[in-house]
Amino acid sequence: MIEYMAHSGPNTALNCPIFICDFCRQQITGQGNVVWGEAGGYDGTPRQRTPIFATHKDCDHKFIGMFRKIYPVKDGWRDLWDDIGDFVKQLAHNATRSLEEQAGESHPHIVAMPLVRNWGQLPEAEDSSVDF
């Protein structure tokens, strides 16, 4: 996830937005992924999406095991991911350009928030295999 980290150095004290891995809780620098889930959206069922999570590329498989305990495949959840660098570029683009001004149409969705306080204490999911 994106978090503010208090960071102080010579002559400065800043709150710095950084990506924190949702599996190991360490800062992500360089390569990483954003991960989210989606369910529904077919046959008139409402589309649901999870919040966006962040992982180191080395933590992806372990994170998906926990993720699928909260958002199970058997309940129709699909896990999706994107490279953090590409995500940041898209986010910066959309921060200065309204989707309403761009061609196409937006599709509404419901955000399905997790009810877990500590992901690290979840047992591994039955189906935690995933190819990135």
C-alpha cells in the first residue's frame, strides 16, 4: 500500500509517500507490483474490486496465498496485478486528466474492503499458485 513515512535528515523533516509491501512490510524500491482483485461484472452482477495492495516481486506468491483467503477464487474473485512503475505513470496521468474528458466510459464498481487487521497471521490459501 502507499503510506506516509516520517523521515528526518539534515535540516528537514518530511512525510514521504512510499510503497510498503503488504506481505513483508518493507519499503518497495525498484521492482514491485500492485495487486487487486475483481469479482462480478458479468450477467448484470455488480462489479466489485478490492483496494490496491503493493508487493515486492519476490513476495507476490506469498501475498496471493493470504489474499485468496480474504477474496477466494471459489467466490468468483480474480487477482490482477500491474508493475508499480506502470501504475505510477498511469496514476500521474490521471491525476491531471479527468476520465470524463477522455474517450470511453467508466464502469462503476463496489470496493470490497478486507476485514483483516494482520495479514501476516493468516494461514496459506488452499490455492496459492499464481503465475506472474
